[in-house]
Amino acid sequence: MVKTYRQKAYFIGIHVLLVIFLFSTLYAYSPSIRVKVKEIIDPADKVYTIAHRGASGYAPENTLPAFELAIEMKADYIELDIQLTKDHIPVVIHDESVNRTTNGKGYVRNMTLEQIKRFDAGSWFNEAYPMFARDKYAGTSIPTLDQVFDTFGKNIYYILEIKDSTPNNNIESLLNEYITKYDMENVVAIHSFSGTSLRKFHKINQDIPLYQLVWNDYAVVRVSEAYLADLKSYAVGISPNFQGITSAYVAQVKNSGLKVMPYTVNYQVNMNKAYLWGVDGVYTNFPDRFLEVIETNRENAQW
């Protein structure tokens, strides 16, 4: 009797191990199973496509045409960088100077809006990327935040990046004024590499979601719980460079209650990896590519 019981236990045990081995193998090599398991264990309401400086892979970055194209491609967010002119007007440009993305020279902070508007912010793109060149890009100007909000309104979500925060420019209060002026509180988020700037904005308006931008020199597996607790005191999420994170990092940050939205992911193999890791969104210059990745994974997950 005892011998029969042991034989049955052994038989059951062997089959349990075989099932575990089979499932592990399928999980490792089947994208559809990995997606399905991820959705069951940690379902995401939405994985956001964030057009980095607009659809900047196809149009001159941080211009109205790039934002228009991102909306046409059905991106969820457009991400744009904010600098202040000499006369304290928020304009949309990434660099401190106009040298790289216009036909002008000089620092944004040293020029008035009238001077800034004289520059051509599109012809450089046509020359650098002839395969995506369009006649309408030539002569396009650096837009103001006013122009962007006035042009697109609430037809898209926005992530504004604070590029230069100094005690004297008061950019946090100024941006809040623009957001409230256009009644954009429900469609705007802000991110920055400056934790000080984000904390300052959080004190001004706690209703605006904030994301901490970070750069990791290597692929981080784990961060301290104290660091995450500090982030949660002012931010709703963290936006790290994709090359500086791992699946374990994503899991830890998400388990802490923070969102994870890595930047800037332009190759579909990496987009797919980020999606399978369970990120909440991806910054990309090619929003159409990430939307394809999302659709493919969801089709694969339909059993």
C-alpha cells in the first residue's frame, strides 16, 4: 500500500515538473504567452505612445509640422522642450542655442521672441533627411507654447520638459500660468532632469502629473526604496533612458506605485522588449512604429 502511494506521488511529481518545464520553455520562447502572462499578473490600462519632440523621425523636431504628424499617427502624447527667450516667452526648442536646428546662431536666452521668429527651423531637416523631406518644412519657425496650445488645444496630451530652471527665470510659475490660461490641467504633464524644479512645480500645482527624468550609465537592476519613496513625494513616475534599465528595474519601480516611461526608443526590437517588460509608455521619434508593436503584441495575446 505504501509502495503504491509512493509510486503515485512519484508519477504525479514527475508530471508536475514536466508541466512546469514545458510552460517555462513556452514562456521563454513565445511572445504571445509572455504578453498574456504580463497582462494577467500586471494588467496595464494603457501603454502610452509619446511622440518625442513630435514625430521627429519624420519631421523637424519641436515644430508644428512634427506635432501635427504625431497627432495624425495617433500618438497619445506629444513631448516638447521649453526654453525662455530674453523677453521671458516660453518657446519650444530643445537646445540652449538655436545653432543645431535653425539657420541662426546664438543662445535662446539672449534673444527676443522677435529675433527667434526670424530663423528657419525646418530646412536643416530636409537637408539631413532627404528621404523624409517636404517643401512645407522649409521656413517653419520655432513655435511658442502659446502657438502649440492654441493650435492643438485638447486634441492631444502634452508632456512639457523644463530645460533650464534657475532661481531667476521662475519658469515653473510661468508654465503653470500658461497651463491654467488655456485650461490644460487635465491634458498636461511635466518632466525634467531637475528634481528641484519638479518639487518647486509640485508646490505650485499638485494637480499636474510630474515625471522625473533620469540617466543611468549602465543597466540598473535595482534602486533603493528610499529613493523611490522620495520620488513619490512629488512625482507620479520616472522616465529613464532605455539603455539604463532592465526588466527587474521596471518591476521594482512599478511595484512601488510609480509609472515607468523610458526614452528614447526608436528600434522596434527595443520597443517590443519595453512592452514585454510592462512599461507604462515609451518616448519615441517614430510613434507609428511603437503603435505597430503594441498592435502586434495584442494580436499575439489573443487566445
